[in-house]
Amino acid sequence: MSARVTRNKLRDCHNEVVEALTVIGDPAYGEAVRLDRGSQLNHLGIRFPDLRRRVRQGFSFYALPEDQVLAVWDALWQMSPIGDVLFAALEYYASVVRKRVSPLFWPVMRGWADRLDNWCHCDGLGAIYAWLLARDFDAVYPQLAMWNRAEGEWLRRISLVSLIHYTGKNAVFLPPKTVLPLVTNCLEDGRYYVQMAVGWVLREMGHAYPDEITRYLAANAGRMSAAAFSRAIERRSTQERTRLRKMRKCEIVKP
């Protein structure tokens, strides 16, 4: 697909996006963000509301056909050393996929996961993948299952965060039998961002399937990290949280 857009055109598109984003950035803030997230990419220091407004304002390549717009964003995602350019791609498609998912998207965007190096890009891409998964389960879920068994921290995290439509009402769109095997495979992965994803998915699933998730927590409490367990139960009543914590404590101290 990217062969339909010349290398010179891609370079010009990248320069256009970088110049527009640099104007609204704060370099000192960007460096603080980069360090906080442990990213190897440069960050211009743009607040998300400002980024969102600039992406919606448009760039010259928006006039191209849809497949070529995708080719441009794909090339920018793969080649740009600037994290905010990747955020711009995510912002562009975040609004698109809520309304319509083109069959063009997944074959291209599944390659974006390979470049993840921080939780924020991971979660933004996972939010898009969730909509692609909801539209084409048979194509997307097998890839998530493969990433779930990979060694990489961000591939594991995205295999989990892509299972939920962010948070709140209608966030859960898959049944426990589809979600829980991927959660179970990551229960003993000690990396913080994987554990936080485990807890978040269980928390959201608990809104839609309270009985099933309560039984799951009871069965797996001893295998879960404190961080994951705390996040999984954080929206429950005070009484229920106390009961579940006592249950987990008993499981941990068993010989």
C-alpha cells in the first residue's frame, strides 16, 4: 500500500506534521513525559486536548483517498522518531473506528504494535484494536492470543487492553470464556504494566459479569499480584473489598 505514496511525499507529510506539532509543544514538558514513560522516542510536550484539536484541524494529505491516508499514517508511525507523531496517528483513527471500521485497517495497523515502547502508546493503540476486534473477531483475536504468549511487555499488555472498550458503560463486549484465558496467561507475569492491565480487565469485566469474575478472583487470588488484585476490586463496595482481601490473604499464607 505504501508504494502508492512516494518517498518524497511521505517525507513532506512527516515534516508537515512535525512542524505543526512543534508549534504547540513544550520541550521541557516533553522531556519530562519521555522520562516518566521510559520511552526511547522524542516527545514534543503536547497536551492531549491541543493534539486532538490540531489533528482534527487537518493536514494536507487528508485530501488523499482513504488507503493513501492510511499509508501515510502507517509510514509516519513506522519511521518517525517523535512520539507525538504516533499520538497524532492514534488520535486520527480513534474517532474513525468508533463510527466505521474499514477492512484496510487491521492488515496495516496490526504492524503498529511492534513499535510500542511505553504504556501510553500501547493503550491508545489498544483502544483502536478493541474496535477492530469487535468488528472482526476472527481476524483480530488470534493475533491478540499470539501477543499474549509473547515475551514482550507491551505485546502482552496490548493483548489485554484491546479486550475492553476503555471503561464504563458498554466497555465489555466479550464473554468471560474469551477474555479470561488471556488474563490467566499473564497472572504470574511480574511486570508492572502487565499486572495493571490484568487488574483493569478484571475490574471492567466485573461490572458486566460480577458473579463469574468474583469466582475467578476467589480461584486465582493467590496467584495475583497485590497491584493487580487491588485494581480488580477497586470499584466494589467497601464490604466486598474487605471480604476479598481477607480471602486473598488466606490463600497466600496457605502452606
